Amino acid sequence: MWNLTRMRFFPLLCAAFLFAAPGNAQTPPPAVSLAPVPPALLNAKTAFLSNAGADSGLFPHPFSGDPDRPYNQFYAAMQTWGHYQLVADPSEADIVFELQLIAPPGPTSGNKVNGASDPVPMFRLVIYDRKTHYVLWALTESITVAFLQKTHDNNFDQALLAILLDLKRVTGAPAATASNR
């Protein structure tokens, strides 16, 4: 009698586990809350743009112009955007944008799974709180490799625009349209 009861109970127990398991597997993951953007970045009205320069060997090839090209183009784009009043003296600014064009050395054909990759030139924009000198945010955009000078220059322009779009995203500014690019 006892074996008969156990035999009837066992299939019910197995069925309970089978139906319970998918319910647990389908539980959605907990929502990830976004970390806050520093208020100093969001509330800033004035900004100073610092030219941190460009690594050697990037001008006039693969990119046309001179090492001041990134600074001049980004400064013009920031003026056109008009979100911040650009000032000539960092002591008059709420925040400081430090723009640099870097070409990091590194392995070629490295194993990306282990963290290695082919180095490509990239823009790095570091945003400092002028009063405290702490880094508020940093943005990096790689410049896609090309073979032709014209394509190198186009990729340069696209990466610099991407840095500006990243900045707009972080500060909550309206998305770029054809009229405000």
C-alpha cells in the first residue's frame, strides 16, 4: 500500500517541479537604474574648451590640416550648438572641456576576447568641474580606419560629430537633426 501511494505521489511531485521551474526562469531581471549625471555638468552655463593637442604623426597624413584641426572644428561645432557660452578664460567657466586626438600604441591583430585590439586614432573629451578640477565625465570616439585621404578626413569629421552627439546625449540636450548639426 505504501509503495502504491508513493508511486501516485511521485508523478505529481515531478509535475509540480516541471511547471514551477519555467515560472522562475521567466522572471524578468531586476530593472537597472541609471547612474546620475553630475549636476555640475547639467547646470553649467559657461564652458572653456581646452586644446589638449594631437599625437604626432597624424597630420598631414592620414588627416589633412594641422594638429589644431580637431580643436578648431569642435570649437565651431560647440558655438553652433549654443548650449554653453564659450569663454576665453577658464576662470570664467563653469566647466572645462579638454579635447585630445590620440593614437594609442598597441598590438596588431590582438585577441579582442583578451582585451587586445588594433589601435586606432580616437578623440577623447574629458569634462572637468572648473571649481574642483574633478573629472565629471569622459567621452571617447574612435576614428574608423581608411585607405584614402578623403575617407580618412570624412571619418575624422564623423568621429568628432559623434563626440558632440555623445555630449548632447549626456546633458539631455535634444537629439541632433539636420538643422542643428
